[in-house]
Amino acid sequence: MTAEEKLNEALKKVRWLILDVDGVLTDGKLYFDNNGNELKTFNTLDGHGIKMLQKSGVGVAIITGRRSAVVERRAHDLGVGKLIQGREDKFAALEELFADEPCRLEDIAYMGDDYPDLLVMTRIGCPISVPDAAPPVRERALWVTAARGGEGAVREVCDRIMQVQGTFDAALAPYLPAGPGEH
């Protein structure tokens, strides 16, 4: 089985996409204003991809080592109800996420970029990294996205999951004209 076939088999099983924040949903840089307020930039393509993926039936959750009101707001805006912040042991956080709603580890895709993400990535069915991730993370990923963190990497993953699962055309349909005379 080729690497591509292995990836597609893993993506077919995905019921949950779990995301890290810094370096995955953002560019990984930490911005602070003169008052010490943290600022983060998020890619709108990622956000819309997350919404489409959730509508297709795949759940999305966030686990991050830092605490940020900005992340809480972003998760809320995207309809991501499962969010755990301020946790270095991300596998313990993953177990907590699914304590009341069990999910098989092989049905989880996880996107990470740094060493704390390895606690989850080495145990789930579909580990994914961004190209600017730490080398040990990239080496253990089943897929390294073309886009960098904060630059559409999450959208790339959302679209691919839907394509492999056969839900992409239905997710895209509301944005296309219907019937004869399409232009």
C-alpha cells in the first residue's frame, strides 16, 4: 500500500479532527500589545473549512497548551464546542474530551506542530503536521500539509477529509449555481 493509499484509508475513518492552535490554526508567533494583551491571527479559509467539515458530520475539537480568551472566542465563533486550553499533556486532555462520548483512537485525526503534540499524534489513526513543524513531528506524521500553519493548512485538511469521505461536493453545493446555464 502506498503512502497516499494509507493516508486515504486513515482519512476515511476520521470522525474527529483535533487541532492544536499555535503553529496550526495560527502562524505560531505570539503577539502582545503594550498592555500585555495577546493577539492572534486566524485564517478565514481555515474557519470556513472547519464549519463545512462539521456540517459534513466530522467533529472538530481544539487542544492547546496555552490559555487565551482569543482562542475561546474563535472556537465559539466556529461552533467548536470541545476546547481544552492550558494543557501540556495533550493525551490526557484528549481522554478528557471523550470521557462522556467515547471515540476510537483510530477514528481521530490530529494536527500538530511541536513536541507536546506527539503525545497524541503517536497514538491516533491519522497524525498530520504542517511543513514548518519540528522535525520529529513531521517524521511521525502520516501527512504533512502543503500550507503552513495559519496559512490555510487546516482548510487543506478539512477539504481532503471531505473529498475522501465523499461529502465534499455536497458541502460545496450551496456555493454553486444550480441547474442549466451554470457559469
